[in-house]
Amino acid sequence: MKKSVLLFLVGFIGINSAFYAQSRIPTFELHGSANHPLSNNSEDRTFFGGGFGANLIFRDRKLLSFKTGIETNFFHTWNKSVSLGKMSGKSDVHYKFWNLSIPILLRLHVGQKVKFFLEGGVYLGIPLIGNTTSEYHSYSYFPGGTNVNEPRTEKFEGYFSVSPAASLGVIFPVSQRIDLYLKPEFLFQKNFDVNVYGPGSDFNSHFLYFRLCFGIRINLNNEIE
């Protein structure tokens, strides 16, 4: 876990340092969001979550810009059952966790006053805090052996995640320095360093989700376009 946090911080500092020398101050963005994981398995369930973030947009006046920052999101998913192998498994499995991530995104702008943008890239993340609640089941190989059926609460597994993302958004001008923006986004989150036994869609390992972001953009430069 310590190595993951260190790599996470080094990546964040390195990305921002690479653009530090530019003369124009990056545009600052602050947003809140609602998310909903998606599943193609009728026996699984997903719930609404939310998050917030602060980002910097480099080369914002250009056709192609770069975005990075820091974001956090809460997720809640449910698996009806998960196989653990060796005559054991879990049922009624709830995953609830907060994820901290660094976006590494490119943004393509079109338009004059009201601007549309296409955004794509990847989010690098680590779980901040979370747990898994379930009913644990274990069965003996031998006749007369002990079977176990008990509720369990465990720390959420996973130390690092990679989430490819794509979105199409719109920017509404409010004043010379302030804009509002709306961004629907699809992401696929893959969690690493987790145990996956069954062939089904274990939300502990990976999941696709939709997110809707609403935020404010602030131009901190002295000159105004």
C-alpha cells in the first residue's frame, strides 16, 4: 500500500511539474459528480455514488489541451455471489469504497462562446477507505466435517486502479473569468492486486460506470480573452 501511495504522489507531482514552466496560468476547474456502475448480469445490483474533484487545464485556449488534478469518488456495488474456490464462497456481497485518482486526459475543443469538447484518457487511482460486507460460506470435504456460514466485514481489497475514460461535454460562459460546464462520462475501472476466482462479474475486480459531472471553470490570468 505504501508503494502504491508513493507512486501515486510521484506521478501527480511529475505531471504537474512538466507544465509548470508555461507562461500562462492553467484554467482551474472544480466539480461535483454523480456516478452509477453498470452491469450486464441481472443477478448483480449497482447503486448511485458521488464525488468531487479539482483540476487544471493546460493550454486551455488551444484546440487541444491537457487536464490533470485530483479527484475522489464513492462507489457502491453488490454481487449476489462470489466463488472463493476450495468449497467456499460469499453471498450478498456489498462493496463500498472511496477512490482517489489522478486524471491524465486530453481535451479537444470546438466552438466560440458555448464550447463543446471531447475528452479522453485514463485515471490512475488508489482506494482511500472501504469495506466489503458479505455472508461467508465454507463446506467441509469430509462427511461430518464443519460447515461455516457467518457474516463478515472485511477491508476492501485492491491497491491500485487504472480507468480508461471517454466523455463529451459542453462549456457555458457566465462572465469573462467564469464558465460552467457539464460532462457525461463513461469509465472502466480495473482494480489490481485483488483475488478473482469466479468467471462472473466480480465488482471487486473491475466494473464499467457512468458519471455526470457539473462544475465551474475559473480563468486566473490577468489578460482576458
